[in-house]
Amino acid sequence: MRTSNAVIGFSGLLMIVALSSTGCATKKFVQEQVNPVQQRVEAVDKKQSEALASLDSKEQKDISRVEERAVTADSKASDAARAAAQADSKAAAAAEAARSANTLAQADQTKIGDLTVEFQNMDNLKLSATESVLFGLGKATLSDDAQAKLDQIVQQTGSLSRYVLEVEGFADKTGSKEFNLVLSARRADAVMRYLVDKKVPLRRIHMLGLGVDQAAEGESTPATRKEARRVVVKVWVGPEVK
């Protein structure tokens, strides 16, 4: 477009020069004819330049928008990738938690089964041994002889997995009924504490103070009263798990 306008303008100038050379126009006339043409040419060039500049600006803006969209798309793709990685991680953690829960559930089922068997076997306990330890008049402390007998019980039950110890405390008729009841409980408690100190599980021991020994209600002699001041330990044993 710019080239064609320039050609037209140049052609006009040639015509004016030709007229001038033939003497048909003065120099002023030529100038008056040339100036408008030159102005039109410059106006056309200006509009063309502005149009080109506007086009370049629009192309730059379009390119910037395209680049911005590309960057946004890359950012969204990166966010999606991170979200997918997090989802995979959470899924893996959930799967591991499920496996752990399943393992614990199986272990619990095994324990429940073992407890069920143990409870069933508790009804099958059999009396394995009975031992009596004696106490002094009005006392609840263990003598050396009493400790030796309890040590034998500890040794006997050390290799057992299913057993129960019944600890029953007694007193003679000396003193009031209430006093003897408390004294018998103190004697049973002394035996229980000694056994626990020897690593016998507390859950294996059932203790009770029964007061005056019913066997001593008959003839009261020094011998029967001495025999009444005692704690009886019964060893009940259940079948072992094979």
C-alpha cells in the first residue's frame, strides 16, 4: 500500500515538472500542486504506520494472553499432579491402616478364643493340694515355718498356666466374733501378700477371712485352738493347653 501511494505521488510530481519545463506553470504553481500531494502521501503513511502499530500491539496482547493461559494451564496441571500424589499417599495410608486393623482383629479373635477356652476350663479345675499355715495367738504375721510352706506352693505353681489359689483365713474362739473376723482376714491378707511378693499373679488368688474356724466350735483345748489359728491354701489346677 505504501509503495503504490509513493508511485502515484511521484507520477504527479513528474507531470508537474513536465508542465513547468514547457513553461505552462510557474514555480509557485508547481509548489502549490506538490504540497497537497505530499501531505496526502504523509497522511496515508501515518495511517498505515498507526494501523501496523495497532496490529503489532494487538498481536503482542494476544501472545501475552496465550502465554498467560499456558502458564495457568501448567500451574493447574502441577496442582492436579500434586493432588493426585496426595490422593495416592492417602490411599496407601488407608490401605496400611486397613491391613493393621485386620491384623489386630485377627489377634483379638485369637485372644477371645483363648479366653473362651480358659473360662470353659475354669469349671474343670481340680483340687491339687491343700496346705495350712499356723499363726500365733492374736497375731497375723508369718512364721518361718509358714513361709517355707508357702514357698513350696509357689514352686508347685511356677510351671502351671491354669491354676487358682483359695486363701481362707480362720481364728479360734478367743475374743469376740467381730474381732476374730477381722483377725482371720488379716491372716489371709498376710498370706496373699507373701505369695504376690513371690511373683504369684494377684488374679490367681482368691482371699477371704472366715472368722472362727467351724471345726473349733466343739471341744476347746489348747491343741484345737492352735489348729484353728490358721490359713488354708487350696491349689486348684485346670487342664493345660496342648
